[in-house]
Amino acid sequence: MSHYQIAVVVGSLRKDSFNRKLAYSLVKLAPPEFSFKQVQISDLPLYNQDDDANQAESVKRLKSEVRAAHALLFVTAEYNRSIPGVLKNAIDHASRPYGQNAWAGKPAGVIGASIGAVGTALAQQHLRNVLAYLDVPVLGQPEAFIHAKEGLFDEAGNIGADSKQFLQNWMDQYVAWVKKHVD
Ligand SMILES: Cc1cc2nc3c(=O)[nH]c(=O)nc-3n(C[C@H](O)[C@H](O)[C@H](O)COP(=O)(O)O)c2cc1C
């Protein structure tokens, strides 16, 4: 395949989100045949199974963007040792109605940044559980639990020097994972 379209899901709505910044700087480390588009999750209603037969336009949009992508990239914050509710809400929406799971079969990478010392490790583990159920093959190694601290990004919004090599390797492995599943 000559071109890979990746849907990026950021698990934070915060204006100055470290995870959104991480997503933007991380994708700059990908090869040119990869393009990335963040899917919007901020305007989704709270998931209600009663609406399965009549999904909101924002839910239809999310599902069609996920379906159109070859692969997924989740960049998530950690809230109270799990994934933020906004991310779980988006995942639930695009998994339904039953039998119409838009995530299924899309290879994915999971990464996240937090100000805490464990750097989203528990949130990522919970996310892996959810994605396993949804039939999403997730890159196992390398894991990347990013500590959001001074110097993570440079002034131009690129990954800072201390983390560049580590995250370049992560991206290289992610790219290989996507190609292995899509080609
Ligand atoms: C409701 C809430 C719960 C949080 N729980 C955790 C946590 O369990 N682990 C952690 O490392 N940081 C936690 N934090 C701090 C986040 O790491 C921090 O707010 C971070 O900036 C969130 O990511 P973002 O910048 O992408 O929004 C929590 C923050 C909030 C608002």
C-alpha cells in the first residue's frame, strides 16, 4: 500500500492538553506515506443505548472517520488511574449498535502523557483491555508512558531532544505494526 490514513483519538478535551501536543509532535516522526487526522470527540452526546437506532450526526461522523482510516492512534490522558470518560464515551459510541463496531480490525497504537510519575501506565492498560474486546490489535512493544515535564516539547512543538530517540523508535515500531496488518 502506498498511503496510510490514521485516525488519531486524543483522550483529553483540555485546551492546552499535553496529550494533544504529544499527538501533534509524534506524528511528525512518521514517514511521508502516513497521514494523520484527529477525530473530534468533544461534541458527542453521552452514550445512551436507546439512541442506537438513531445515532447523532456527530456519532455518524466519528464512525465514518474511523471506518475510513486504515489504523488508529490513541493518545490519552489518565484520570483517576483509568481512561478519561470522554474517551470511553467515544469508544462506546463507535462500537455500536451491536454488530456494527467501527473499530474492529484496525491496528492501533496506544500512548499517553501525564504529570504523574507512572505516565498513564494504568490508563493505557485499561484501554488495552477495552480495545482487545473490540477486536483492535494493539502494538504491544515498545510501551511508552510519557512523563509530561519541562523539555518534553521544544519551542517549535517538536519532541524535545531527551525523548526524541525513544519516541522515534516508538513511531518506527508503530509504522511497522500498521503495515503488517494493512498490507
Ligand atoms: C480528574 C483528573 C484525574 C487525574 N488522575 C490522574 C491519574 O490517575 N494519574 C496521573 O498521572 N495524572 C492524573 N491527573 C493529572 C493529569 O495527568 C493532568 O491533568 C494532565 O495534564 C492530563 O492530560 P492533558 O494535559 O492531556 O489534559 C488527573 C487529572 C484530572 C483532571
